[in-house]
Amino acid sequence: MRRVMRWIAPARRVVKKLTWFQCFLVLFLTGLSMFMLLPIIYLFNHAFKPASELFKYPPTFIVEHPTLKNFSDLLLASKNSIVPVTRYLFNNLISTSLTIGLSTFFSLLCAFALSKGRFPGKELLFSTIVISLMFAPETVQIPRYFVISQLGLINTYWAHVLPLVAMPVSVFLMKQFIDQVPNEMLEAARIEGANELRVLSSVIVPLSLPAVATVAILSFQGSWSNIETSTFFIEDETMKTLPFYVLTLTSGLSNSVARQGVAAAATLMMFIPNLIFFLLLQRKMIDTMMHSGIK
Amino acid sequence: MNATSLRHLLREMRANWLSYVFVAPFTIVFLLFIFVPTVAAIVLSFTSFNAIEPPKFVGLRNYINLLTQDTTFWMHAIPNTFKFAIIVGPIGYICSFALAWLITQLPSKSRVWYTLAMYAPSLTAGVAMAVVWIVIFSGDRLGYMNSILLELGIIQQPQLWVQDPKYLMNIMIIVSLWASMGVGFLAMLAGIQSVDKTLYEAGKIDGIKSRFQEIWYITIPSMKPQMLFGAVMAIVGTLRAGSISVELTGSNPTPQYAGHLLINHVDDYGFIRYEMGYASSISVVLLILIYATSRLCWRLFGTEGETKS
């Protein structure tokens, strides 16, 4: 009895800090989260299932005898083919990191000038960017291909990177955040002798870190699991990326379930970095929100 | 007069040369990969083009054919897109805001995990989606949906969920809603947290009683930029959706055009039939549609400040 009390006491202390509303909220959100995460939990389990469990009836949700066979199958299957899976992964890493870097840097520069600069043509540029928020790249894939082939970018990493760097969303989001930085702070920095680059790096960037983090997440997501660039702009098999390879594994899935395990393993490999990256940056995002106190 | 104003303009441009340097990298990429392709699509939409021979100018013929003769467009693509967008757009948007707000009511330490749980589904878009949902809605007894419903005795024999035109659209809507806590959700989450805390205290003094009043009179007005942003993202996201039906069924066009959205129609003509000119005219119609709906939202949510500044 006493042991039970010792467990309950701290829990009660935590609960006491919460209001009734919050308690209810925690329950509700936890339930909803479980529901939202079901397919993802399922994915984790599926990737580790041996063949006997994959085709068991009734289907099981939780893996009973986890195995790494699906992952080794994935690596072995690709060893026999011309392009090893590591090559796809390498391509993915290169193009994604280039995309994140360029996209964040370009949109930060552009948003800073749009938000705090006073130059002729600013209105025009910004309204064009705002209008293009409604732009859907899927609709103009054909002319995009011609632009990229005219620039000689077919079969290069730039074909993976540059179309995704042109993301009006990041500039827009960044500008909205930088707008909230008071002009007086910039003036103060300028009076102290900081040039524009210095103002950008030591006033704007620290104050708009949440926006920087968000843009980084967005460009990561846009690039990491992007299939379009590999499908349309790359013909050379050695230059394609991992999601494209996963697609070739899954494309026959709706008719057969033969390679489900391998496909799930590959998908998990795609998904985990997404999860980690988001978790890392999201924490930072919330922390910065609390400490920098953007108002 | 004109010469002096021109000189004035030039002087101003030179004084702000650094701004141009800052804007240049993005603007160049933007022009190359968004502006030029869009203009090219508009030009191509007035031509007949099969990607091998040079485009031939045909005037408005593509549009006339699309609007008067394309039965698939009127019978399937348009109604499906509208049904899909009208349900997924607003509901996804409201859910994003509601969940973002609920999460911010929690102590900050636990927010991370709930945010992750809500946002994770949108991370699975594309490739992962296919693997997860195809198995859940698989047509044989091994599919989770079938197996659960058989067990409960609700259905007598396995249903071909994604192949059956009766269910496909609803499944597409469910899956999209599940994955709709994306960019807009993150923006709203950040927006709600950046609302000035003193405003709430001031609001209490001014007689705000319930949390709903707080949301309506303080939270939403203080984060209008993020609200509008979320709205635009919801519209574009739902109207440009299309790959989802192909991923679920594994075929384009989908069985009996049940999940045929406008993007599928573009792909059908562009990459299967190689009628690039006609495909471009469909994408122009789609772009106009997205633009018009977004403008409508601008009216609803926009503050004058955003369009001007």
C-alpha cells in the first residue's frame, strides 16, 4: 500500500498543477494522437514482420517475432540490380541537404529585403510571390521539363534541387514573421554600426528562428520524399533518389502483396529521418518561441 | 517631368542596390521554375502539341473542346474535385486550427509530442501513404478493414475497398483528412503561441468571459496572417491533390473514374496520351480555379494590411 502511495504522490502533484480542462484535454488529445498514429505504428510493426506474420489470417497488428529480414532483403535485392540502394540514399542525402541550405538561405535573404527594404519593384515582387502561393507545380510539369532541359540540368543534382528551392511558401512565411520584428531594433543595430548582413544575421535570424526552422522542415519534407524530380527530370538510373526506388517497389502493391514487407521496410527508412528531423527542429521551434518571446 | 521622375527612380534603385542583391537569388529561381513554366503552359494551351512535332497554334480549340465535348471532365473530374475539395478543405482547416489551439493549452513540455502525433500523418504523404493504406484497405481477407468488419459481422464477404467506385472517393477523403494537419497546422501553431500574452489579460479586464470569446476576439484577430496562410495552403493542397487516387488504386484513370480529380485529368492527357496542348489547357483551368477560390478566402480572412505592405 505504501509503495503504491509512493508512486501515486508525484503523479498527483503533476495532476494538481493541471486544471480540469487540461486533464480532459490531455485525455482527449492522447486518444486522438493514438488514432492518428495508428497507421504509423502499423508501419513500424509491418517492417519487422517475418513473412509468416505478413500473410497470417486474421491479420495481426503488433509484430510477434520481429526480424530484420525485410531490411536485409531490401539491401540484397538491390545488390543484384544495377544500382545499389545506398546509391539512391546517397543521392537523396546530397539533394536534400542542398535543397534545405539553398532554400532557407534564399528565402531568408529575399524575405528580409521584402519585409524591411524599401526598393522600387518591391510591391510587384511580393504580390507575385503571394499569387504564386496558389501555384501548383503539378499542373505545369510539362513546361518545367522544357526549362530544365534547356538549362542542361537533366541528370544533375540541380534538377533535384532548384525546382524545389523555388518555394514561394517559404518566402511568404518568412516575411510574415520578419514583419513582426520591430523596425526600431534594426535601427538600433544600424546606429551601432552594423551593416545589412550583420543586421540580418544578428537581429533578424535570432528573432525569426521559428520561421527558419519551419522553412527548413518544409524544404526537407518537399525534397526528401519527392518523386516528381526523379520521374520527370532524371533519366540516368544512378541519379535517381530513394523515394523513386521505393515507388518501384510499391507500384505493384495494390494488386499483389508479395513484396509488402520489403516495401514497408523501405518506407520506414524514408519515414524515420522525416520523424527525427521534425522532432529536433520542432523542439527548437517551441523553445525559441518561449525564450525569444516574439510579440 | 518624366525624366526627373525616372532619374528619381534610378537614384532610389541605386540607393537600395543591396535589397536587389538580397532578392536576386530567389527571384531568379522563381522566374525560371514557376513564372516561365506557367506562362509556357498558358501559351501551350492554345496549341496542339505532342512533344515530338513543334507546337501548332490552334486558337481556342482546346478550351472549346474541354468545355463542350469532354464528358469525362464534366461528369467526373469537376464533380469529384468539388466534392473532394469542399469536404477536405474546410474540415481539414478547422481541425488544424482547433488542434493547434488545444495543443497550446497544454503545458509546453508535452506539446512536442502531441504536435508530432498530429503532424506525423502529413509526413507520410506520397510513398508511405501507399504502403500503409493499401494494406489496410486491401481487397482480400488479409486487409485490416475487411478482417475487422468480417469479424464484427458487418460485412459477409471481403470488399474491394479501393477498386470499388462506391467507396474510393470516401476513402480518399478520409485519408486526406487524416493527413491534413500539415503546413497550415504548423503555421497556426506558431501563430497561436506568438500571440501577445498581455492581450489575454487585457481582454479579461475588458470583460471576456469564456475561452471561445478569447479565441474569437483575441487569438484569431491577432494571428490573421497565419490564418490566411493556413486557408490558402488548405485550398491549394486540396485542389492540387490527385496523386492520392493513383496511389490508392495503382491506376490512372481510376476504376470508372470514381476518384478522377483534375490533376489526374491533366496527367491522363499529358503523360499517357501525349496531348500536351490539351493537358495545358486543363491545367490553366485548374490554376484559375485555385486562384479564384483563394481570392475568395482573401476576402474572408484577409486584412488590408497584408495585401498592401
